[in-house]
Amino acid sequence: MAKSEEKAMEVPEQELVPTEEMERTRERRCFIPKTDIYETEEDIVVVADLPGVDQNSIDITLEKNILTIAAFGNPTLPEGFNLLYAEYEPGDYQRSFRITSDIEHDEIEAMVSNGELRLRLPKADSAKVKKIPVKTG
């Protein structure tokens, strides 16, 4: 196998939440979920990878402008299958973000599907780009 093919086949190691940053009450590993953040004209969108997590296992809080995602993964195998290879260890997930007052806190929405959490953080009117018309004089 060529070096470039080997590199493409490598699985990035999951990043653990440092134990000194939190007090754990569960005897499981806690991972920092891989996350993408992008911006549209109207929103900030956060997409977090939470394999093995459903909507009942996610706790999202907003306190003092800190948005925290905590999720408890319980991956299950489909009936009649044996696991041959896994890239994710079972465990929990936690990640926090500081958000500004430019976000409409009361209108934040969250949706999870197939292990992907999508948060929509709507921008406040004061944070939206305003188009200024140019007149001839």
C-alpha cells in the first residue's frame, strides 16, 4: 500500500475530555465530539458527531453565555450481527462553547439524527448584515 493510501486509511484518535476539567459521576470515558461550525446570513450552525446517541441521551444547557452539550452514548448492534471492527469507543461526550449576546438565546434549536447533532443559533437582528442601498444624487 502506498504511503498516501495508508494515510487515507488512518483513523484519527478520539480526544478525551481532560479529567481535571470536570467532576465525573459515571465510570465511563468522556470524549470531546468532533464539531463543525458554520455561518449563514441568519444563523450560526453547530454540527457535532455523537455516535450511538439518541435524543433522550442528550442534555444541552445555556448558562451565562456558555452552551454545553453533554451526551451519553449507548451504541447497540443490530440484531443478528457481530462487531468486527469499531472506530468509536463507547463513552460519553461533552463540549462547551462561549456564545455572544449576538445570538437569540430563546430561539436556539437542536435536532439529532443518526448520531449527528445539529444546533441552529439564530443571530440577533443587531448581528445580521444590513444591506445599505445606494442612491444617485
